[in-house]
Amino acid sequence: MTFNPTLRLLIGAGLLAAAQLASAADNCCLPTTTDFPKVGGNLGNQNYSSLAKINKANIRQLGAAWMTSLEGGAKAGNAQSTAVAVNGVLFIETAQGRVHAVDGKTGVVKWSYNPGRGGQTRRGVAVGDGKVYTLTTGNYVIALDQNTGQVVWERQHEGYGNIAKVAVVYHDGMIYVGTNDGPRGAGLALNAKNGDLVWHFFGAAAPGTIGGDTWEGNSYLEGGATPWIHPAIDPELNTVYWTFGNARAGSSQNGSTRGGQNLFANSIVAMDAKTGAYKWHFQSIHHDIWDMDNVMAPVLADIRVAGQNKKAVVYGSKTGMYYILDRSNGQPLLGIDEKPVPVDPRQKSWPTQPWPRGGSFIPTCPTNEGPARAVPNFKTGCLYAAHWDEPILSFPGQGGGADWNHQSFSHTTKWMYTGVGYVGSAHSLTEASNGLRPLGTGMSGGIVVVDPATNQVVWKKDLPWSVAHGNGILTTASNLLFIGQPDGNLLGLDALNGRELWRFQTGASINASPITYEIDGEQYMAVFAGGSGLPFSDAPRGDYLWAFKVGGKVPPLPAPTPPSTRRQITAAPVEGSVVNNTVVLNRSYSNGVVGSVELDTTNAMAPQHLRVPQGTTVTFLNPATNTKNHCATQFFEGLFNAGPLAPGQSFSYTFNQKGEYFYNDCTSPRATGKVVVY
């Protein structure tokens, strides 16, 4: 009897694929190969692939293999979903609330599922046990048949926070589901066969439980602490690692009614993956009053520290610092020191905060120049500045640092890669629940690379826009790095030094991670370009799922209007001739009428958005009926700083150059306007 050699090869390949799947199920940190089976790539959220057929020698020939417009050209909503690739099929959610299965080679949609519950922000499905797991509004968890998209089961889980936009993770017959924006959030572990709740873990600990004595009174019931990013899992240690969001109890800026450290807000917690039993925790911010929760998806990595192999978990984001811990016991691998910080007794501030040795990878104080420069007239402070009723502008703000973008650990360089945002925030009890990003402030960003063995920055690359909100990084065995920008450009960089090698215009802002996979021996790279409102409300939207390969011929889309690199004023423009080229300071403006009440709100310039021809002289008037002195301080060009103007006084300036000019008030710096000169 003869044996078909082709059959032998097929059987061998099948056994190899089965062996790879079995190994991946038991190992958190094996690089992905032909599939990219979950958001984050592997259970360690490393966003790294061993594929190397797309490399530095041929990246110039990388082109689009196909593009599929998933929602008929829809350009609305917040699209933050990263695709996953399993057996040559991509599974992706859209801002319209639907799930699509797309052929990874051709872009043909194999099936679509519409839960019929409206649009929503989603961040990625899980695939396992022959099913695709998704979430919908109304706190529903749904399992779909992987081949047909038919509903297998649907379960509603109430009382644990809002189940909507957190990416789902599958492992070993269970799915792990986070929550967001509820009064008290919990991480849920469900039976993947039927959706039954197996266990839950509340982020705000109750009295009588571990951490329950860190909340004043019953404040834990509204403590927030929601786990709104997906966890990491180490099967060898039977441990799931979940990060929990900021403490609230009414407002993230007000700690006066929730004395204590507020565990497990702002913490990473290690739990038994099967039972949810607590193992250890590390809190990166005690008694948070800045909405500075570190809620990046934890990254598991095997590294060498001082010549010894260590199983690490790398955690941290908004503060611009990495907390590098032993994932078996939570102990710092490089040292973390508790250092004194400013306090305000009214806030019941915690007197110290943890600072990793090696420091931060972005500035921790506002500066006079550069991407961390402060908007004028605000009182400023460094990270953890105390505040009460006066706004204190600090850096990084809650929208800066690394925030919730998906980070990457490369097996070839052994470095951590993250996108960052340079965005400050003003904090006080009078601000919105998560602080004020001043109007006109810059919102640039960049890529930072850190060696987790030393916690030292290896290299940085500045980018025009913040890339801290879903702008994930993919690294590969060929030392390539891919990241999408809010202007629609997908970048390919040298992972060794950040040198740009390639870019492609996708037509919409990218707030998701690129992924890579292989079909029939050919490597593809894919990304979803849909757009999201954070931190750029004017980011271009779309519904474009792209796939790329060497030799791809599909042309790029026309470049959309890019978002502003500054926090924009959205008030409609008013022609200068309509208001006699005059701005009335610290008053509202509506339907052509200047308000009668002196204000300190962000829109307290009348009109807030003035439009004038080049060469126009504009008058800034503090009306006689105001009670305070006010200013018009132009930034960042420094054209004028008028004031303080007493009630009844005015100042005039002639705008001779075309452009967009922001200004604010010295007495109430929230109040901000702009003059557009055409």
C-alpha cells in the first residue's frame, strides 16, 4: 500500500496546527502564527506575531488586498473594535452594533448578525468552542455559531455594571466579560456553553471582604472601579489579571465622601481563573481624585531582570509609568517607592503614591514649551497635585499618558511599545466628572518604547495626534511595527528605531489594533478604520475593514479632513460684521444675543467663535456690568495678553495673519474663545 505524500503533508500540517492550538491554550505568551485568535493576539495581550513574510525588504510593496465597507458607508458612532482572525475568517464588531464574519483572503462577508438593540461602542469579540461571543446594550452576552452567525444562547446579567463595550476573552470553556460606567463594576466569568455566571469579582470591595475597610461608610456601593478593559490570563498559573477603573462615589474628582485607599479601584487584581478567588493586588493610585486609573489591558511577558528569568506582568497607562510586577505574587521586579504627594484634608487625600524606579515615559508636570505645555492662566501642578474648588491644570491628564490603547511586547526586541497622548487636564470639584481638558490645548502624541527589564525608555517618536485611545500597536518577528492614526493613515515603522517605512490612507480614523494572519502561506495584515470621538470629536468616521499583503493593488481612499490637533471649540462661527468685530468677555452668546450674566464657564465669550477677514481689528470688551476684572490672553502664538481689564474697559488687536487663534481669561481660565482669520 502506498501512502500519498501530499496527504502526509496535510495530516502533518493539521497535527502541527492542533499542537499549536493546544500549546497556546496552556501558555499565555506564545506568539501568534497563522491566526490572531483574540484581541491582544494571545492570552498575554502581547500584540506580537511570529509571522515575518511581510518584512523590511518588501514592505514598500505592501498594498491593500481588499477593503470591505461593512455598514454600507456609515460614518457615525464610535468604532473601537479590533478584529480577530481564526481559520482564515475575520470577526469584527461595528459601531452600529453588528457582528460580521469576513473571509480573510477575499473580504467577502460570510455572515452578519444584528442584535437589533441599536448602535454601541464595542471593542472586540471572543472566539472559542465553535462560537463567537459578543455583547449588546441591555447587559446581554450572546453566543453565535462560528460558522453561521446563528444565536446559540443569549443571557442577560444585571447588577454588575454596564455590560457593553469591553472586549470579551475566551479560555478553557469560560468567557471573561468586563463592565463599564456602572455605580459598582465587576468582572464576570461565564460558562461558555450556556452563559451561566460562574463567578464575579467586584472592583469596589464590600465590608467584610479583602479591601472592604478601604471605603468610608457605604461609599463602595457607588465606588465605580469598573473593569472596562479586557484581562490577561496565565493558564500555567491558573490566574486571570484584571485592571479596575477609577473610584467615583459621585464624582471622580471628589474624594471627600469616600475616605481610604478605595480598593480595588485603580488596581490590578490577580484572581483564580476558575473560581475568582483573590490572589494578590497592586494599586497604582491610592484614593484617586483625578480619574487617572491605569486600565490598559495587562501585558504578560517573560523577561530577564538582573540576569534572572522572570514572569512579569506589565501594567500602567494614564500616569505615563509602568508598574512591572512578578505575575506570580504581585511583587515589584524593579522596585516601586511610595513617595509623599500634596494633600488636601477636605479631599481625604492619601499622603503617598507609588513611583516605579526608572520613572515615567512622558512628562509628569506641565511645561512652558513642547507637547506638555500648559494653556495659560490656569494654576498648574504636577501629577497628583491636590485640588478642591479651584481648577488645577496637571500633566498628564486623564486623557493623556497611554490610556487604553493596546500595547505590544516584542519577542525579538524584548521591548514594550505603546502609543501615548500629550493631553493635560484641569481638576476641581467644579469640573466635569473626569476633569477638564482645556479648550485650545494641544493633543499631540507619539510612540514610546520601554525596556521592561530596566524600565528605561529605548526610543520615542513624536506624532501629530494623540494615539492613546484604542490606537493599538502590532509588532512582528521581522521587527516591524504597525499603528493607525486619527487622520486615517496606517503607519509601518522599524521596530528598532521608529523610522517610518510605509504608510497607507484608510479613509477614516483608526482606533483599533492592526492584526496579522496567514492564509495559504501568504501573510496578511488587517485593521478596522471607523473612527471614535475620544479625544478628537471631529475624527473622520467610516466603516472600512482593510486587509493588506505584499503586492496588493487596491488603492487607498482619499484622505479625509484630519481632526484638529487642539481641543476644539464647537460653537458655530459668527461673522465679525454681525457683532461689530467685538467680543464681550465672560458672557454667553445665543441667537445673536449677548447674555446678561457674568460667567466663568468654558463658553463664556460672546461670541465664542468669531470669524473675520485678514486685517480686521477686533475689540475685546469687559462690559461695565461685569463685577470682575478679565483678560484676553492669546495662546500659543502669544499675539497679545490684554488685561486685566476693569469693568467697562476694552482692548483692540488687528489680525494681520490668517489662522486660528485661541484666547482665554486670566480670572476664569475656563472661559475660552477663538478668532478665525481668513
